[in-house]
Amino acid sequence: MMNNNRPWFQAHKDEYLSAKAEFETGVAQAINRIVEFDDSVAHITVKDATYRFYRDTRFSPDKSPYKNHFGAYIAAHGKKSFHGGYYIHLEPGNCMLACGSYYLPTNILTACRNEIMGNIDEWLSCVENESFVRLFGHPGEGSWGDAHGFGLELLKTCPSGFPRDYEHIQYLRMKDFCCWKTVSPDYFTTDHWLDDMAAVFKVAKPMMDFINAVIDDYE
């Protein structure tokens, strides 16, 4: 990122603080809008949902001191839980909305896979309906930064202990249950962005609820 250094940042800190305040206002509005269809996040504050702008560079080869984006994760059990939530990402040329859970540990992934097999019709109704496929596609079709996607990472083969000839093996190969959609840079400046955001998240919510019902047994 150009000018990602402390002297430049200090000289332009007022601009950062103005952008930060505007973003946090938007996050507050987003929380209030999401609560209309998911009251499990009604207790979440802007501080609960947002992240530090300053990077922890101690264990990273990239020593840039600042992030190049604003992000907010609106999740009922908090940012650090496995319980899925709603994510808003603002970055030049890479704005997006995302929903679900990622980086799940093996035991929870195994439980999710068993739940999918045991309730496959319910699962398919969540992820193979026209609206979901139109917005997010199918597992493995996109990677982070692409226009849309469902599943950040898939196993190359069938997970251990599961039938290799299972009809819907693509869902058992998923290592996360996150879906996302990129949006234009001016998406959040329109008068109707909250309604547009809500429409996307409502489509993703049944998938997230299915997985959260499993995750919550482990948290």
C-alpha cells in the first residue's frame, strides 16, 4: 500500500479519523438493519464489531503498520467466536459483503459434515435455491477477491471417514462455510445500501443458521 508509513499517516490522521467516524456510523446503521431480521445481534455494538486499524506486525513478514481496509464482523457470539456472522469490508477496489463461518477446527467441521449428510434436503434448500446460487455460486467456484464465492477452501479429496461416492461430496469437502459477494466502490454511498445489504444477508442467513446450530454445540 502506498504511503503505509507512520510519518505520512500522522500528517493525514485527521482524514483517517473522519473516514473512521463515517465507517462506524455505517456499521451502527448496518447493525440496526440486520436486527430487523436477526435479533441475535441486537446486543452487538460498533466496538464489538470493528477491528483495530493498526496491524500486529510481530509475526508477519509484512511490516506495514496499518491495514488498507475497514472491516466489521457482526456476530452474535463476538468477533473471536466460531459462530458465524455478517461481515462488511471496505477497501479500494475490493469492497464486499460476506456471511458465515470460516477457519473451523476439525471436530466442528466433522460435525457440520455429518449434519449436512443427515439433513441433506434441508441443506440443499439453503444453498441450491436460485437466489443463493445467483449471489454466491457453488463451492469452489470463486476465491477471496472474486466477484462472488461460497467456501474459501476445499479439500482436494473426500474427508477421512466419509463416503467418497457421496452424491453431494462437494459440500463435505468444504473447510469453511463462508459466502461472499463483492460490491462496487460506491455501493455504501447510495440511499438504499442498507436495503441492498439486508437482501444479500437474508439469502445467506439460512445457510449460516444451519451451520451455527452445529457450532453452538461446541461453544
